[in-house]
Amino acid sequence: MTRTEPRTGARAVPPGDLPGVRAQLRGVTADLAAGRNCLWLVTDAMVESGLADELYRGALFGTPVRVDVPPPPSPRARGPEPEREPATGEGDGWAAGDGGARAAGDGGAWADGDGGAWADGEGDGWADGDGGAWADGDDLPYLDLSDDGFDLDLGWSLDARAPRVPAPRTEQPGPRHDPHGLLARLAKELSVDADEAVATLVDPGRGRRPVVGVRAWTEPDDHDGGTSPGTGPGTGTRARGGAVERLFRLLAAAVKDAGLPPGERPRLLVVARLRDLPEPLPDELRHGLGDTAVHWWWGALGRLDTATAVAPILDHGPDTSGRDRDPLAERIRRAVRSETVVEICGPDLELARLLALEWDGAQHTLGAAVGRCLAAAPAPVPSACPPLRRIGALLRPGAELRQAWAAGAVVSWEGRLRAHVGVWHPAAPADGPQPAPDGDVRARLTALVSQAQQRVLAPWIEEARQRLAVRALGHLNRPVATLVADYADRPPAYLGGDPERAFLELQVGELLRAHVSGALALPPRDAALLRLLVTTRNVLAHRSVLYDRTLDELCAELSQADLRSA
């Protein structure tokens, strides 16, 4: 997953370096170390992007003893079935029959029978017994015949080709007998037969117990889908996850029979999408089947993760290289731009990287940039998201939200439910027509941008207010106690005996009214900054968005105010 962004040359942050990813990895490895199995549920997009495989490797290879069950080979890699020899007429040809038998020939061939039975032919060496059995050539009876010079044709010859011995009938391939099934591949890693794989894991004579890792999205469909309705043997319905469920159940039973304590148990680490497993399995495992911890990729990433992912892109942007720019003003603008990307994209790291590359930071170009990024990156469709009837997010997605979560349409973001931006914002290819956003799209986008601006600018506004209040103490035209009594809307009661401290608590609107009325005579630059702070706070308080010109002016004034304070 580590790569270099082509347009900036910045090296992308590896997912394993993000704090949210590290926290989930610590939780999984802690459960494995405590002797618990782990089922880690991820979204479809994580498998497609390769992030799920990277998380799987990070969790599995952090354990000292492990067994990485390889994916099943592709149908081409398994090799073709051996071809049967074509019919040639005499004694060695295959012919279609009701019982799948060989055609009769002069040299002791198979005879067609209703049940695929053997028929006695002339000199064919087969013994016709009560049960239709046949005699092996190595076990033929010894005949004590006198050597009188005459040849006796008994039906076999040492000079001729040895008779063809038919292969014994085998069982129909099942879950344990499939040479490419999950148990067979696990057994191959353990160097045992498939029927002995689970017993080997719990063998008392075995040393350290391994962690068995399975990528469930690589497992094929099967006809025996475990305990899910309609997927039992003989139903003809293809299901997913039957082999994984069987392995969970077999290992749980074996561990229970062996009486192994938690610290000495073999453990399973299964990373899966929701559709890779039988539907009831995650809840069954969570409620105690096999002492398993179920981890959901739900609320794993937060603001810090997305901001960390886009930081290398924004730090290498073209607007940070000019020598004649104001470094503090640039820092504030870059923080607003980063927080806007984080607020819009949420935990979608790939979309956040695209938007950080595509958007130039101007408010009037934001909607078009979001549309282009949604067209370039896989995004959920609106129909994938059900109505969100609550805001708070629980520890895991509820049953009504699981399919939407798997499709990436619903996420847990900073402890709250949230629809992916692709659900409500239209995608717009760069070379296609730009759809006009409706009122709901504009309102949602405005609310997100306003929250981002508040998050960045509110601390700067408050710090500038405090410094203006300190400087204003030297420019009073009235006693400080009188000014506080006349202009403080809600003077703090605990500061009634200390008017100077009460004056320092005046808000920007109260300071501006005092300045306009003449009770306070601020210098022109401080007065301009005070008016700008009042405007900015009023705009953000009503969840509106600052225009680019106002934002640029505020950044410049804040930077100059810091220089004046110094």
C-alpha cells in the first residue's frame, strides 16, 4: 500500500503507520495472545484495494508461531484431469454404458453392465465369484502342472502386456476430501492428512500452538454452506464460508475435548468480508462459540488518521513553496484545507488523497472537485444506504446497517453514524457535463465546510480576542469597572471584585460596541482585526462558510497581529 503520489512526489503514509490502524492491530494481537480466536470483518473496498491483505499480514506475522493457509489454486493452476484412453476395438477401449463400464473385447476387457459390474470373459483372468469379485494378478493360485511339452493357455502371458487393473471406487469429494479445500491446504502446511489437521493442532505432544491465518475472501463457494438455511448438503445452493465455519466448529470442539487452557490453544485468525461467511456466524462467534473475539472495521479511523494520510500531499503542494508568502497565514490556510478534506471524506483514505490532489483550496471549486474524485474512485450508490434513524454509533453496525457498511455507504465517524459523501453528492467525470447540485447537496456540503472552518479558526479567534483585550486595557476612555458594567451582557459573578479580569473576559462583540461608542479607543489595525473577528464568528456561528477573500484577509490579519504582539 505504500506508494508515491505521482503529482507531488510525496510518499504515501503506510496504513500500518496510522494510529487507528495500529489500535485495531493491537486489539487483534492482544486477543490472539490471550488464547482467543479472532474474526476480523472488513469492507468490500478494503479487499479490493489490498488494505485487508495488509492488515491480515500485519496481525498474523506479529505472532511468533503461525500457519498462513495459502489461497486455493485457480482452476487453471490445478491442472487438467487425466484423459481416458480412447476405444480401439479389441480389449482396451472405453465405451459408454449404463454403468460406466468398459466394452467387452477378446483380450479380457470390461463388459457393460447395469451396475458397472464385472463380466467373465474368455481368458480374461477375472474370477467370477458370488460377489462379483476379482482376483489380483499377484495373488493368482499356484497350479502344479507337469511339464509335458504342451502349452496350456490359462489366459495370461508373461510376454504380453500386463492386464489393466481398474482403479477402486472412491468417495465423492466432500469438505474433508477436496484436495484443494481449506482443511486440505491447512493439512499440507502441517504435513499431515486432511482428516488429521485439527487433531494435530491440539495434539498434547505438540510444542507451541500456532495461529492459523485464513483469508476468507479467497475461499471458493461450496455446496455445503454450514448451518445457514438453504445451504445444506444436497440443496444445490452455492454458499460462501462453509469451510471457514466448519473449521471454527471443529477446532472449538477439539480444544474443548483436549481441555487446553487459553494460553496453550491453537487460534484462528480469519479476515473476511461480510458476504464471505454464513450470515449468522459473526453473532454466533460473538456469543461464545469457540471463545472467539469478533472485530469490526467500524470506527477504526478518525480525523487524525485521515489528516495524517493527506499531510504528505498538502505539505508538497505548490502553495507552500513561495518565498514571498506569509508562513503563518499559509499554515492557517493549509490547516483549513486539510480539515475540509477530512470533514468531507471521513475515513475514506483513498477519496481523501484524491481530493487533496484535485482541490486547490478555493471554495467555489470544491463541489466540482468532489464530483471528479467520486467519479474516479469507487463510491457507494445512494440506494446502498438506508435511512439513518439515529446519530450515535454503537460498537458494531446493527443488523439493518451491515450490508450498507459492507458496501461502504455507512461509516462510524468520531462516534457517530454518517453516510458516505458518495451517497448524497453526485459524481461528475472531468470530461463530462457537470450536474448542478440541488439544495440538499449544497446544504450538506456547506455544513461540512463550516464545521471544518470552525474547528481550525475558533482557537485562533479566541486567542486573538484575548490579546486584543489585553492591549485594549491601555486604550480605555472610561473606568474599567464602568465599562464592564455598561457593555458586558453577562458579567461573571465570581469576578465582581476584580473589574480588570472581568474586562479581559469581554467577547469580541462587546469590545466592538465599546469601541464604536467611544468608551474604548483602539488603534486602526486593532480595530480592523476586531471587526473581522466579529464577522468571522457570526458567520461560523450560523454554520455558514467564509468566502475565500474573507478567509485570506483573516489569515493575514492574524499573522500581522502576532507580529505586533511580539
